[in-house]
Amino acid sequence: MVGEARHRSTGVPQGWYAGLARDRRFRLLRTRFHRLAVGIVGSFLGWYFLYIWLSAFARDFMARPVIGHINVALLLGVLQFVSTFALAWRYSRYARRMLDPLSEALRDEAAAMEAELEHAERLAAERRRIENWTPPRRAAHRRTRGEW
């Protein structure tokens, strides 16, 4: 593939990556990831800003005691940590079930294609080496008087 642009770090033709990006499974993987990321980030930020808003504008509500000296503000603050861990657990569970198998299949396919390209390039380089081979020139044999 003479004149084809190659990726700087891998040496793989750049069109190859574009083909992978057009693959239906890759688009599905991106869609699943974006849907999950937007949902998790949106729920985290919504919950966080609700806490901030309540702290700023609903001071009486936040100051209400729930159990003993524990008020609503302290309880919601602790729930911020709990919700963060719950969202991280949800992400890892979803990624393990829905994202990882798909990305592993794509990664394996990409590695096989890259190995195939490397093999083809090695064969082409060997073919060029053989086609451009010329026998070494031999020096003219000089006969001296004493040889005959």
C-alpha cells in the first residue's frame, strides 16, 4: 500500500481505524458508554447540586434533627458518599456485563487485523528484498606465472 498514510505510533494504516470506528459493534459500544456516563454523571451532579441548594436556601430544613444530634444536613452529606460508591459500583457492574465483552471482542479482532497487516508487510519487504537482489560482483581472477 504505497503512499497510504500511517498512524504515527503504530504504523497501521489510518483508514483501518476509520473502518473500525464505522463498525456497528463499535458504535453500539460508544452508545452504551455515553448513555451510562451521562446517566451517572447527571444523577451525581443533580444530587450534589440539590445538596448545595438545600444547604444554601433551605437552612431550616437542613437544621432539623433526625436522630439525636444528627440533623438532615449531616445525613444528606453522608448519603453523598454512599451514593458516590453506589454509582461507582453500578458503573463497574454495567461495564463488566455490557461494555467489557464487546470491547474485548473488538480489541481481539483489531489485534488480529494488525498482526495480519504486519505479516503482509513483512512478506512485501521480503519480496522487495528478493526482487532487488543482485549477485555480488566477483573480482577478476588474476593468474600468476606459478599457477599453471
